[in-house]
Amino acid sequence: MHVAYIRVSTVSQTEQRQIEAMERFPIEKWFIEKVSAKAASRPKLKEMLDFVREGDVVHIHDFSRLARSPKDLLNIVECLDNKKVMLISNKENFDTGTPSGRLMLTMLSAIYEFELANLLERQREGIAIAKRDGKYKGRKPKDIPDFEKYYQRYLNREIPSKAQLARELHISRPTLDKIIANL
């Protein structure tokens, strides 16, 4: 069976480009999701990995759609290999069923990781320049009425953990930590 795994990073992106690129293959089952590759949980990826069996072929638009880090990519490929499932990348135009395909996969995953690291570095540099020039202020601080009251309950151990305190305040743990650091 020919299976396609399509992923876009955000709900504002469209998967149409990847779907159209797959039209030349005899795809019988589609797994499409809108979630970052960094996400701990990618339900459609897990569903696809559970679904495929020996002899199936998984088609992807490119390896960056499957994983962000070389380690994750190689783990997914190993899972498919163990099930005797072939992986074909449309954009890179090779498959993991050959030794040269596996070599190329390893090299490409390292290049993708390098590109992502460079992108994040450029982003940090741009933000630093914008902050220096007064053009970037960051997110506005979260205003939480009666924060001190909740925080005192945490200090008195009426709220057992920071995670529970964050849930009661309807904020994330990192946001809570920032608020506490600025007290």
C-alpha cells in the first residue's frame, strides 16, 4: 500500500502544495496534520507508523516534513525499516531502501539541522538588534489580579506545586517563572 504523510507547521499554512506534489504517486491512504515537528506529540505520525506494515511505501514531500532533528529522522526511518516499510522522499528524489539512500538521508538530516540552527541564530541576532534600537519590546507582561494572594498560597504549601499554581492562574510554567523572577 502507498501511504502519504503530509505535515505543515502551523494552522495558517496549507498542505495543498505537498498534496499536489504527491499526485504522481498511487497514494491509497493519507495522513495529514498541522503541527510543528518539534511537538512531542504528532498524532497522525504515530497513527501512520502504527498503520504501515511490511511491503508498504511511505511517501513524504521532503525529510523536513517528517522530522526536525537528525536523531528523530533516523529513529523514524529505523522504525520503518524494522517494519520493512520503504520511505520515499519526493523532493530529495531517493528512497531509504538503498545504501546510498540511507547515506543521503543521514547527510540531509544533518544539513536540515544546520539550517535550522542558522535560522534560529539569525532570528536571535535580529531580535537583539531590534531590542537595542528600541523596536522590539517582547510580549506585554501578563496582568494577573491577586497574583500575590495565589503566590502566598503556594509559599504556604496550600498549592502543592508550581505546575498546579500555573494551572490555577491559567498561565504556562515559563510565564509563572518569569513573573516570580520579577517580584
